[in-house]
Amino acid sequence: MTRATTYWLFALYLVLSNPLSVSAQEEVSDWPNCCCGYTGDLISDLCRIQAIDQRLNDRMPISYGLTANPGYLAMPSARMACPGTLTVGWARQPPYRNINVAMQVTDRIGGSFNRRHFRGVEDPILSPYGFGDFSDKGANIRLGIITPEESSYQLPGVAIGIEDFLGTRAFKSIYAVMTKVCLDYDFEISVGYGVDRINGFFAGGAWWPFRRSCYSWLEGLQFVAEWDATDYIDPAIEHHPDGRSQSSEVNLAAKWRLWNIFDISAGWIRGEELSASIHFVYGLGEMENLVPKMKEALPYTSPVNTEPIGFVRSEEALVQDFACAMDDQGFTLHEGWLSSESSGERTLRLVVYNKKYLHMAEQRLRLTCLITNLTPSDLDQVIVIVLAEGFPVQEYRFSNERLKDYRCGAISDYELTVMSPLQEATRPDACADWKLYETGCGWMRPFIKPDVHTFFGSAAGKFKYSLGVSAGVDGFLWGDIYYNVDVAYRVYSDIEKVGSIDMVNPSQIINVDTDRVDYLKAHRIRLHEAFLQKAWNMGCGYYGRVATGYFSDLYGGVGGELLWYPVWSDLAVGLEAATLRKRKYSGLGFTDQVRKLEGMVPSYQTFHPYQYFVNAYYDWRDVQLDFKFTVGKFLARDFGIRSEIGHYFSNGLRVYLWMARTTARDIVNGVRIHDKGVGISFPLDIFKPHCSRKRWKYAMSAWHRDTSKRSPTGRDLFTMINELRRD
């Protein structure tokens, strides 16, 4: 780097460190006069207030680079997208073609996945089988130390990042970057320093000249420029022979944000090549109700019936009032009891099952409206016990005096919530209490959801998939025994040529999961799962369950679990174990044989799978993070630990990543690897005209191997309970 360049970067740093431009300071100093200077003209004053409000909420758009990370072209910025923002797209970055997926997990943490295709370079092993050009995949992570939005753009944002920290790490880089947003002039400028592929100082800037235009189609037009610090000449840095030249360190591009969803760019990089990209940008974390809830009833308001229990309103009429109203509101009244507590209070105890509400706040609101408008005036309190899948989880205790105050508006929702907090579920006294009503929780509930499987890096092609639909029923048998039957139908796929053996790095431990594709290819219709499950609340925050049946495409058997998870705790600890059988590739039968490779030669050995674990969970509600740690014996007879961290959003979306380390010695490209990956749990409630608790889950490992694999054993206790306690 020349001395002149160093001086230029130092001057740029001084500009970035300036908190506000002079014009911005003058404008801010005028705000008090705008707020306090009452003119007597209502319309004029409202316009001034609106202008101030727009200024306070004005946000600069984010520019995305050729790898879907916030940045310019090849260089990053310190900007952070809104939490839950998903970016998916394609980029032409000669000599590469990039497939990009990025997610802003929190307001400070973002991650992305890139697959680079080396144009014109064949894979020496896989290309003869139809794989095409050589490709490399990598993962990146970014951490925002300070975001520009935190100071309303008065201070620069600071971020650090690691690129390509998984896989071959051929494009690895570590960098720190600072970005100053000048809102008044509609531009941002960044300066940073990196090592490895980003080698030394870099800089970049973006300008939105028409951001305030009255033409919406012009607002998203931007121009970017950057100083590219990549050392393309070095073969250790640039791995494609066609990319080892550079006529200029300055890259230029024009970008267009269309409908605030599509990010399109065309640019000139390395002074030699034309770049292009198109990315789909969408705020999944903020997405709510794509389909209006036209079939959903409003919270209960009428008819109001607080008639005392007696000749006019008998006990049977009382429970029928509640049963019918709850059914309309999405609940099932499982039991109704009338009793006298030890304190002498006359109590109505209702045991209800939440059929459809994903969030505890919505569940509580609707129950509160029901109880407020239907509780007899001569009762002292109402206890509402909420069931998960057939077992009590928690309860609310409503004082009738407080319900009367709430009904007449003397107290608010918040005050009633404080006075009737969540408590451990209690049981009625079957000998002393009077059971008024009992029914099942619903014996059949149909459902439908996507069935998607993807395979990256198959010898038959870079990306293979199976698209289908999964349909089934769940419900309760004999009162409180939960069952689930799920049948999958493969609509379209191109996995016929995908094999279950890695031709480059075949798994040398028993193949407990790498033959999954053979199950998917066997028949177009397959039984995904069919199991029975019984769960109990044992009191004092202790829960238990047992389950038996077909738990997945690969395994069936018997499993059990114990969990300690009291209402007042965000921490949960549990034990689980299962004895299993591996399913045959087709049909409903089981096999006691498992494949094991010696080099590329398969052999089969007797296999009686089992697993056991100690689990610890923690729900950090303040930052919407949850953690899960599992220690125990996995299916491939390997012992180790699996760690999972997830972030959930207000609409129910959850993204998570996991890493595992076990005793299994699995070698890929000469290096011992351990399982790691990312996943997403998507609430189907967003796409339905009525509320729903069903979810669709998708997960992807860095390498599909046999280490740290476990079989599901029904619905786990923590998930069932936590879903009912999460706002």
C-alpha cells in the first residue's frame, strides 16, 4: 500500500468519526422550536409533528454485496439488517457463480451460506458423473459491535466478521469495518481492515440520489464504489486461474431495490469483468398473517351470563355455556369441576386444551374474555388448567372480584395478568370435588404441510431435491393418549441418481443416517411416522412421557423421557432413553442389519440401536434466545455432546444452529469432522385463514454424515411445554 493511500484512509477515518454533519446539527437544533412553537394553525402544527416523526423514523436502506452480506460488491459494511431478514439469490462474480443464502438472526448477529461454482474448472473426481464445474461451499458470520441505528446515525457502526469459517476455508477472511451513514446526504461510507483473502485496508461507499424522490420506482436506485483489498495475484488467495489478474482496485456498480424485495445490481470488478446479482430480500421475522384470519372468531364478548348457580342456571347449563363458547374460541373443555378449597372458597375448575393458539398472550387473552363474561357471580374463584398433548402444564387462578373489576373497566389487562400469574397445575380432589363435565380433547384433527428434502454436492449434480406434501391426522385416544400418523407423498424430485455413499469421503462408521436417500427413493408414498404417546404431570415441575411406534422414516421403537421444568424457571433438565429398530427401505418392517463400509466395499452387521441422553435447556426470554445441550450415547455408538442455540421471533419463527462433538472418528478430506448445521422452524399459522400451532421444519448439515445422529421419539416434553409458555 502506498503512503498516499494510507493518508487517504486516515482522512476517511476522520470523516467517519464526525458524529453529525453541520446541516444535520442545525436541523436537530431547530426541532425544539418546531415542537414548542405553537402557531395556532392545527394543520400546520400537525404537519410539523409529522415531519419530526418521519425524521426520527427515517432509515437508510441497506446495500447487499455479491455474497448477500450487507456491503458493496466484494467488500463488507458494518450495516445490519432487521432481525429475521432472509436474503436468497444468485451472483455473477467472475470467474465464479455464487448461490447465496443469508439470515439476520438478531439485531447484532448475521450469518450466510455461499456456494461458489468455479466456471470452467472441472472437479477431478465428480465431474465425469455429471457434477459439472468444481464448487466450494462456505459459511460466514458477522457480529455488530455498534449499529448506526443505535445512535440515530450520529455515530458510525462497527462490526467484525469471519468469512468461510466452515468447510475447506479456501476463501477465509477475518475483518473489522466501520460504517458512517450520512442520512441528510443519502449516502454511507465504510473503512475497514482484513486479513487472509481481504488483505489490508479496504473502503466502500453507497449513494441513493433519488431516495426522497416522489417516484417510488426511483427511490431504490443506488450507486456504489469500493476499494477492493483482495490480493487476486496470489495463488494462495485466488484459487481460480482465470481470476488471478486485476487492473484496478476500484470496483463500481449500480443497484436497484425493486418493491423493497428484489435487490438487483450490475457492476465492474477488478477493472476487467462485468458482475451482476439478483437477491430476494424479505423480513421473515416481521411477517404476519399473509392470509387474513377470516375464519377466526374475535375474542369472546357476548352473551354475558354471570347468573349464579341455582334454579335458573344449573351446573349442567354452566358447563355447557363454557364448552360451547370455548369450542368457538379454539379450545376444548376437557373437564369441569366444582369444589370448595381448603380456604373455604367456592371454586370452578376448568381443564382446557389449546387447539390452535401459538402464543401464550393470545391464549390468555381469549381465556380471560371467556372467564370474565361467563363466570357465575356467586363463585369465589376460577382455576383454568391448560393441557399440552394430553397432560396438564400450568394454570391460571382468577379471583371473581378481580374479574368483576376487569369487566367494568376498573383494572386493565396488565393488572389482571399480574394478579393472576401463571402457576403450577394442580389436581382436583376426586373424592371431595364434584365433576360436572368430561370429554376427550378431540380424536381426529387432519393436517397438511410441505415435505422437502435437499442434497448438496451429490456426484449426480450440485443440488438435488425432493418436493412433496405430508398429510395426516393427530388427536387423542382413550381420553389423553396422543397419537400422530403422517404419510408423505413425493410430488416431484430428481434424486433417482443420488447415491447413499460419498464417493470421495465414504463414511467408515456404521451408516445410521447416510442411507436416508434410499428411504426417500423407495416409494412415492411412504409412512413418515405413526406413534402413540402418553405424558404425565407428576407435580412440582416434574413431567414424564413414554412413546412407541414409527418415529421417523428410518427408526421406530419405544422411548421415554423425564423432565424438570417448573413454571417459575427458564431452566429445564431432563433424561431420555430409547430402544429402537431400523426400518426397512420400503414397507412397515424392521431390520437388524446396518451397513458399514470398508473403503468403498459395503458389509453388514447386526444392529440393535439405542440412545440415551441428559438434556439441559435454557430459554433466555429477554433476548429471545434458547439453548439446548445434550450429552449421551448416539445411534452410531458414539458418545459426546450436542449444543444447539436458537433465536425466536415474535411471529413464532425460530432459526437455530447446532454443533456436536463425539468419539466417532469420521474423516473428510483428511480431517476429522464433527456434525454442525443450521435449521429453521416455521409457523404455518402465517399461511392459514385460521390460527394453527403446526410447524414446518427444515435443517441442513455442513456434511451429511453418521456422527452424533439421534432418532426422534415422539414429541419431546420441553417443546410441548415451552410452546405454551412463550409469548
